[in-house]
Amino acid sequence: MNKNGQNRYTVGVLVSNEPGVLSRVSGLFSRRGFNIESLAVGPTQDQSVSRITIVVLGNDSSIEQLVQQLYKLIVVRKVRVYDPANTVERQLVMIKVAATAAEREGLMRIVEIFKAKVVDVTRESLSLTITGDADKVSAMIELLEDYGITEIVRTGTVALQRGNQIMNSELFDL
Amino acid sequence: MVPRVIRPKREDGCFFTIPVLYGLINEKRVSSLKLCGAAILIECLIEQGTETIFGFPGGAVLPIYDELYKRSDRIGHVLTAHEQHAGHAADGYARVTGKTGVCLATSGPGATNLVTAIATAYMDSTPTVFITGNVPQTLMGTDSFQEADISGITMPITKHNYMVTDVTKLADTIREAFFIARTGRPGPVLVDIPKDVQIAETEYVPVTGDALIPPLSASHPTMQLRPVGAALERYKLKIEPFAARAVELIQQSERPLIYYGGGVILSGAERQLLELANLVDAPVVSSLMGLGAISEADPRVLGMLGMHGTHAANIAMQRCDLLIAVGVRFSDRALGNAATFAPNAKVLHIDIDRAEINKNVTTTLHLTGDARTVLDLLLPRLEQKTHATWMRQAQSMAEEYLNNDLFEPRKILKTMSEIAPEITVATDVGQHQMWTAQHFPFIRPRQLVTSGGLGTMGFGLGAAMGAAKALGEPVVLATGDGSFRMNLTELSTIAYYQFPVIIVLFNNGTLGMVRQWQTLFFGKRYSQTTLDRGPDFMKLADAYGIGHARVNTVEGFRAAFSEALSLRAPYLIECMLDIDEMVAPMVAPGSPIDSFCLN
Ligand SMILES: Cc1ncc(C[n+]2csc(CCOP(=O)(O)OP(=O)(O)O)c2C)c(N)n1
Ligand SMILES: [Mg+2]
């Protein structure tokens, strides 16, 4: 919970894969006063359906309202607020660090500890990718800050429920 | 576009032979025709039973207007002076009939002129379909002449919208648009059709009956709330435990109050609502949009709730121990202060829109569904209750009016209702709207046509003309001098078509509602609200060849109104009122609903 008494929720939305759908969904969030922390979108195994994963701040009643509003969009087929205890969350982050040859050694230790990957090296820089949940990523970023981060780019969080729980696009029957 | 499920062909092939409706098609004995997009659009409107389109032409809809010309035997068109009012007319048409209103405009400025009308229809949930032309797709995105991203612009104010990029999808898109507009909680749907799609040709396969319902969107969650057949049985099972709990709440209550809104009228649940009130033996209060759902002649009716609600309604709300809210969304104008609203009550909320539940008021129990469906399930379970003392208490709070000789708004409205108790009344927005809501006793649903949610000044004349077109009988427009200035350009339209709109202009020489707030909350600093300027409304009416009278007595009004009714033609009655007339009672915004700042 943050200082405004808000929690972080990860919401999965299955939508029809068609032009404009992303702005319909993101427009709803901003219109209703929700701050999106991250948003990731891509097609699913069913070509006609895309899956959007949104991390958003709120409280239980505001999130309930959000879910109900999402369901009013004709393009939305299913909405799920993930239970953190039963969900695996990942984001991919690419980071470019200013690093001289002398600093590289220390950096490589951090890379190992976090199971990050080096994807590019030059005389003045090192580029890496890291995959993990939000906590792991921010822990690594904090350590890298000592070296001087010149660029960060993130995919946003995606999430999958554990075990047999499946989020399919079968329409909700009220 | 929502991806489509291929529609199964019926074995008897009856999709393809439609004897009367498509004389042309039958004559040639072909199962389908190659038509251009514009023609397909018109055929699809005819399929939907559209009789009248309200609209305004332009370059990007020329092919559509050309097809309209050819099909004028089957479908009519009303040419307004401004697209906004065409939009309000389609909305007014829908409000009085329950049918889907249709409006047509060109690209760019034509489309953007619709925005206020679309937002108005959205806030009041009226089933409407707005069709716009757009530039050819080859020019789209290049800032070409009269190009506007109208589907982007209207995304937050439509229930759904489309841009059709492929003529083969046009027919199903139109069918889906109508289905979405009228199903579940109704609302406006916009279909934007680029000019190249209007011109491109494809096979048009006419359909009727069930085939008019698009399979995919029909199963969307928001569309399932008035279930029939097997779906109704499933719905009954699911709602069962909650209905039982609702019955319990009702049985336990000693001071029940029913609060109803526009949803009752949209659902056609008026009879069920009255039956509920009688069984529960409860007083009833209405939202602005609900007025007329129960006849105000019924002694149970305490009047409208809210900022300009009656004493009786607002006080009963604070005293009741069970609030049964049906088809109503707890607008802030009705609540006053949400935290102190109905402090002693458990809340049972029945609404078709799940998103309205717990949005502004926390409920004890809710039943999601169409008001009529839910009440039909609930009523047989209820026993007859009596709450004689509570009923008497609630009714005793009704206010008495003083009688003086002033020519004042409530007398105009009372006189109007004495002469024409059943007449449809459209309004603009301001004091005159609230006076109408308070003092004209609405005795049937769809009698009041008013912009409740958006509060659109300038709504009235367009809406009244849509209503008059639909009903073919005289309609009153209660308007103010400020609002009328926003739409008087449509006098030419009502004069040309001789729509029997009786304009009752409450001329107080001010933007009265704003002035009232300036009087009460801004130290009587009347910043930019005094309308000490033209036109001379009598000369104006004369210029359009419209009958007119200026009155400043009740007798004068009675005579003019009676004449207007007998003429069955457009007429303007200008009522000269004092600039300082107020709407009372009044609760200041954000105050508890029973603490009146004006009595
Ligand atoms: C399009 C629009 N602009 C501004 C307002 C704000 N507003 C609400 S009531 C009102 C005054 C209306 O004046 P008039 O039509 O003369 O009605 P009266 O209150 O005097 O009866 C105004 C300006 C509005 N509701 N709609
Ligand atoms: Mg006025």
C-alpha cells in the first residue's frame, strides 16, 4: 500500500483484436481517473483476441468499479484482477549503463546475481536485459544507479495465473 | 469491428426471400444484389424499421443522400438547420417512442457538430444511431479537407462506435450498431463510413427477424440482462438467493421508500413498479428522468428527489429505513451529500448496469438486471404490507403553495396541464426546466423529454421536433430565453415541416439558473447573466411565419395556449417573467438532502 492508501493491482483484460481497442481501454482508465503504472498488450493463441495486462493503483472498491466499467466496452471479453499469491508476474527491462573497462567487473557480478544478461558491450557502455517481477527489477536498478544508467526501457508487467487456472475468452455468462 | 461468427444459413432459405419489404428484390427473383455501400446502408436502415432520418448533407455523405433520394418512398428525412439539433431530434424521437433514433451528418464539421447531441443521448441512455461520412481511406490521416477522427472524438461518449473500412462488413456493422444501441442499457452508437466504402459495391443479402441480431455481440455480458427462454431460466436460478434476500429486507422494513428513475421507462416496467409500490405500501420518489413512470396523480408520489426536489421527497429519503432504488443511478444532483444520504436506510438497488451498483451509494443488496425482468421475478414473492402511519407521515410533508396574483412560472405550468394534461413536454435547461419538473404533473411515461444527465441548453427545440415528428401531435417546448437563443435557428425547420411544437418561452431576461446561484452564493454579482438584448421574439416568430403571442397574465397564457393547441401548428408563446424568480425548494450542492437553503 502506498501513501495515498492505494494498492497496486494487476488486471488482465481479454479484448477483441481490432484497431482502436487499446485506446478504448486506456481511455477508460484515464477518463475514470485511474493511473496506469504499466500496460502491456499482445495477441494470444487465438488470433482474434488480444490480452492486455495493466498495473494500476487503487483500492478494492475503485477496482471493482473499474472492472464493471471495462465490461461495458463492447470489445472487452473478459476481465480478471489477479490474486498476487496465485500469479506469476514478469517484466523485461533493458538497461544501458555507462561503464568503463575498470567498472565492468563489478557490474558483471550484479548481472550474475540477478541472472540478467549482457546483450551489448562497448568501451563506454554495457547493455543488459533482466526479467523478473517488479521488486527484483527495482532492486537491480538501484544497484546499477551507482554506475550511471543512461537508458531504461521496459515492457511492462505481464502475468499468468498459476496451475490450472486459465483466463479464456469465453464470454462471461451473467 | 468485432470479429464475426459466420451466420448459419437457414435451410428454408427464408433469409433471402422477403416478399413485401423488398419489392424490388422479389420482383427480380434474386437472392441477393450487388449494391454500393450507401445503398446497403439505406437498405439496412429500412431493415431496422427506420422511418425518419434527421440529418444534414455534405460532401462526404453525397452517395448516401443520393440513395436516400432514390428510396424516399421507403424512408423519410428531416433537414434541420444544424447537425446538433438533428442529433437532438433523433434523441427526442427515441425518447418518446422507445424506437432507435437515427441521425446522419457529413465528415469533419458535420460530425463534430454532433458531439453535444451524442453526449446528451449517452448521459440519458437513449437508443440512437449516428451515421457520419468520412473522407476516403486513401486520404485518411493526411489532414485532408473536412477530415476529423470522429470515432476517436466520440469514444468516451458513445456506447460503442465503428469505422467501417470494408464494404463487405457494412451491413452487419449497421445491424450490430442498432442492436447495441437498443439492448441492455441503451445508448448512442456511431458508425463512421468513409466515402470509398459508400461507393464500393458488394453483395447485399437482406435479412429479417432473428438474423438481424448479430451473434457475437448478442452474447456480450452487457447484452444479456433481459434474458428470454433458456437464458431466463438460468438467470432465475442465479438471482434466486438474492431475490429471496430482497423479499426479506422488504418484509422487515417499517418505513420503505421507492426511488425510481429513467431505467423504469427504458425497460417498460411502469406497471410492475406501481404494483411493487402497492404491495409494499410505500411512498415513491422520482429522479428527474423517472418523472411520469408513476402518474403524479397517484397519492403515493411525493415528487422529485434532489437539489430541487420536494420537501416531502427529500425528507422521506432521510427517514426511510429501506430504500428500494429501481432503474436509477444516484446522480449527485439527486443525492446532495452522498455521505449523509438516506442515513437510516438499507439500500436495495435494482439496475441493469452493474457499474452503477456501489458507484455513488453503497448498497445493502443489489439485483442486476432489467427492471421489468427483476420486478416480474420479485412481485409474486411479496405479501401485501401496510404502512399506514409511515405513508401518512411521508405525505404530510408535502408543501402548500401560497396563492398570489403574480404571473409566475408555476401558474403557467398548472394552466398548461389543466388544458392538456397528457401532452408531451420537452424542455431546455435552467430554471424553466426545474419549474416544469416540479409543477407540471406528469401522468404517463415518456411525457417529459429533458436533458437530465448532461444538462444541455439548446436540447429542447431539436428534441421537441423529433418528438412532434414521431407522435404527429402537438408537443410543448418549455424553454428559457438563454436556451432558446442556442437553438432558435431551428424555427425554420419547424415552420417548413409545420411540426406542431408549441414553444412556451419563459422569458426572465436572464440566464436564470446561473443568476440564482449568483444571488445565493456569489453576493449578487450578476456576471454575464443578464440578457438585456434582442431579439424581439415576436418579430422573430413573425419572420418565420410562426404564430405568436406575448403574455403576462395567466388568462393571456390560457388563451394563447388554447389557440396554439387548436391550430396544431408551430407557435411561440413568450411569457414575461420577473428576473428574480427562483427555483425553490433548493438544497445547496454537497449539502444533506433535507437541509434546504431556499424554501
Ligand atoms: C450548453 C450549456 N451551456 C451552459 C450551461 C450552464 N447553464 C445552466 S442553466 C443556464 C441558464 C439557462 O438560461 P435560460 O435558458 O434563460 O433558462 P432560465 O434558467 O432563465 O430559466 C446556464 C447558462 C448549460 N447547462 N448548457
Ligand atoms: Mg432565462
